[in-house]
Amino acid sequence: MLFKDLKEAAKDPILGLSEEFNNDSNPNKVNLAVGVYQDDNGKTSTFESVLEAEKIILDMDLSKSYKPIDGDKEFLKKSLEMIFGEKILEEKKTFPIGLNTPGGTGALKLVSEFLNEFSSKSTVWFSNPTWANHKPIFESSGFKTKGYDYFDKNSNNIDFENMISSIKSIPSGDIIVLHGCCHNPTGCDLHEDQWKELANVLKQNNIITICDFAYQGLADGVEQDAIGVRILSEILDDIFICSSYSKNFGLYSERVGCLFYSTKDKNKCEKILSQLKKTARTIYSNPPAHGSEIVKIILNDDHLKKLWIKDLTILRERIKDMRSSLNSNLIKLGCKKDFSFIVDQKGMFSFSGINSDDVNKLKDEHSIYIVGSGRINIAGITTKNIDYISGCINKIIG
Ligand code: LMR
């Protein structure tokens, strides 16, 4: 009988927790698992700039006909400027092409399927730890995956020396996945000099590089956060970049992202683009239009762009405040574990060091949901729930 022996699939380590959370009847429940921003009232409100752009779209009476396989040209132009910066583009230091994809996950799947067609024997290397969905995306395309050193649990920071030596041992022609900023799950990013050193190692060792860049603007600012991606693009002969507008425009459910390929050899651009389009056609055919239209309108309009930067700055600063407050609350409570590292981590997440037993206790005894690895979504903490959260963490750890 069809599917008789089929086993139920394991719940997704991140989105599966949201399902459990939704079924939890505890009025004090807090979802600090999935990377979604909440304001101080616990709401994931739509950005004001996005609402304004949507009003403009309504008045435009736009067609719902298909977009080109690679997406809207003007949207892609604006996206290229945001990622690479006008300087790199004007000076023609590299030649990037882009495709609008269904979210950052769509970009990762597209590059994974594309590379598997041309380089299926390569192993794909991820930072240890990495986003829980990275390995499944590449493994389901047929790749073998391995980890490179990244995080030192004792210092709660990047172990750069071991990172570089472990990357030096990656065989030529293998594939590496980096995090452009706001490393998920650790919140620990490389400095400018470290990006340069890393880029030179990748170039010397001929490693195919993919940079997952889903959080531009959530660490220090839109321009500042692109430092790593721009250094890689200037130094490497070829690079793939997967970007997302889910977090920095709050367009989670619109599924809007991009895959960029950037090369020093201009002659390759059209060929690679044609192949990527061929691959995209077999996965999702062409991208959804509404989200990219919103981004295009905002980035093309000075007033809306300023409004968006204001929204993004408020979001980023609120997360930083919550980092400091969580740390100071735990100090006040006399927590025996030092959580001061949380203050310096970047973006939405903190790799808290809370072990899996304690993660389960937080969920089962207090309805506080964090990812099994100990990753906390700081963007889910508010002035209303912070006392409850810090009290429960202290009770469990202390
Ligand atoms: C996360 O890491 O929580 C987000 O990127 C959402 C997701 O799709 O996992």
C-alpha cells in the first residue's frame, strides 16, 4: 500500500516550535524561537514605509501577470546597489548579476540546485554552528556537508584562529557557506581585517563561496553591515550572495529575496544568468511580485527610504536595549552565569549557552520557547516580558 511504511517527519527545529507555541495555553508564554521581530507590545507590525508603499501599489492598478524568471529589473538594480554599494558598481571592480527569489531560503535553494548540477562532487562546508535549515537545503540537493570551526563556547566569541586553519584544510573546489552579518545563531561577526584575511584564504584555496546575507541593517546599519560582503566581492573572482528582505523590511510572508552572482570575468555573467534562470524555472518558475514591488517603491522614493531607515533604526536600537536589559536584569537577580556577552552580539540572536535540558525546562515549566541549540531571539523580548524571562532563566540556571 502506498506510503504504508512512511515515517512522520521530525518537526522543524525552528518553525516546529512556533506550532507548539501556538497550542500552548499559558498566558505568560513567550516565543523566543523563530527570528521574527516584535515591537515592545509584542506585535510584529508592518513598517510604516511598507504600508505607505502598499497604498501607492493599490492606486497603481498593477497587473498580476507573471514576472520575468529573474524578476523586476528596477527592483534588481536597487537591490544590487544596496548589497554592493554604488562605489564598487561604478568602479566596475566586479560584475554582479541578480535574480529575485522567493525569500533568502529560495536564493539558497536556487544556488544549491545550480551548483549541484555543475559541481555535485563538492562538499558544502558550514560554520559550526549554523542556521538549522542550511544543511537540509544543500543535503536535499544531493550534497555532502561538513562543518568548519567558528565559535568558542568558553569565550562566547569567534575562534578566528581555528576558523582560518579549519578553512585552510577545505579541499579546492569545495563550497563554503558564510554569514554576511548577524551570524545565525551566534550573533558573532568578523571584523574588517578578519574578512580580508578570510577572503584571501578562500581565493588562494579556490573555494566556491556562498554568503548568506539575510540581516543587512540589523547589526550596525545598512552600509556598515555590508562590509564583509563587499570585501569578499572585491577580493574573490566569483561569489554567490543570498539576500533577504524578510527582516530588514519586515516582509517575512511576502517571500522576497535575491540571489546574486558576482564575478571579475564579465563574459561569464550572461551564461551564468541563463543557467540560473533555467534552474529557477524548474523550482518556482518566477518570483512573487508584491514584496519586490514594495521594496522597489521604497528604495526609489527619498521620503519612503528615510521612513524605512527610521523604522529599521528603531528596530535595531530596541534589540540592543533588550540585550543590555536582559544582562543587567540577570546581574541584579544574582545569576551565577555571566551573560555579559549577550550585549555585544549582533542582530536578532544570542547564542546563550543554555544547554538542551534547560531549554526544555524553560519550555515545559515556563512556556518560554527558545531553539534547542540555546539560541534566543532577543527581538521577542519586551519591557513587559523581560522580568518574567530573566526570572525564569535565573531560576533554571541559578
Ligand atoms: C530563523 O532563523 O529563525 C529565521 O531565519 C526563520 C527561519 O526560516 O528559520
